[in-house]
Amino acid sequence: MYTFVNERMTFCSESASKIVARPLAKSGTAPGKVQRGVSVAFYVIAIVSLSAFAVVIHTATPAPTTRYIIVYAKQWSYSPSVITVNQGDTVYITLVSLDVSHGLYIEGYNLGTDLVLAALGSNQTTFHFVATMSGVFIFRCDIPCGFGHAFMTGVLQVDPNNDFVTAGFLAVLVALLSSAYFVMEASSTAAG
Ligand SMILES: [Cu+2]
């Protein structure tokens, strides 16, 4: 045990003397210069790739549009039962009954329409809204329409607007640019 410790101590003191004895690196490539080069490269790569990501995501984001969707209702289902739109879209839903009175109420958005045949004198009615919230929302029949009424549901899927992600990328980009500016300022002040 003692020997082991002693050996290690010897080893340490040897390497310590080696470090002390080693001549200092010639200052042709000063560590400061190398570090500054590395951080400049880091900023350039980060800024270029962030800009590229932002452009790609923005390009992939569909512009908000107006959608007209016909939903057929019958005991006890909707067709289509899944409606997919993009956040920001204006959505017109025409509910058409193929049999009795039905409703279509979108939970979360808390809106919809009641298709009461006798009151409307028609088997269809239209309502519209702007899909401001992204996510998955259940819609259901809110007019008692028989045995399976409680199971008469569908899904509204609102895909998120990627421009929020683009905005996030741009915010990071601005932060990087300003920190790059301060780093350059600080290093040029330190240099001269
Ligand atoms: Cu119903």
C-alpha cells in the first residue's frame, strides 16, 4: 500500500517537473487568436444554420386559407369523422343531416351548430370559425337523436402554425448576433 502511494507520488512529481521544464509555446498562434477563430466559426455556423432552418420551416408553412367542409350526419356518426385544418384557417362547416335532427358542437372551441330539421325547414346548415387554437378537439352531437347519440363524435385536428417555430428560430438568431457583437467588441477592446 505504502509502495503504491509512493510510486504514484514519484510519478506525479516527475510529470510535474516535465511540465515545468517544457518550454512555452512560441506565440505564432497565440491561444487567444485560436479561441477567437473558433468562436467566430461557431457563430458563423450557428447563424447560417439557424437562418436556413427558419427559411425551410417558413416555406413549409401553408398560408392560412378558407376551407369549406361538408359533414354528413346520420344516426349515429359523422362523415367525415376527422376534419384536419391548419391553425389560422377560416373553417366553414356545412352540416347535412341524412335522417333526423343532429348537432355538431366542438369542445374546446365551444361552438357549433344545431341542425333542427323542423325549425330550419332544411336538412343543412352552415357555421364558421377561425381555427385559432392548434390541437385535437372532439366534436359531438348535442341534440338527442336516439339510442347511439352519446357515441356520435368526431375529431377536429388543427395542425400548428409553424411560423411560431420560425419566430423562435429568429429570436435565437437575434440573440446570437447580439452576443457575437459583444464578444467581438470585448475582444477588440482587450486587443488594443
Ligand atoms: Cu345526437
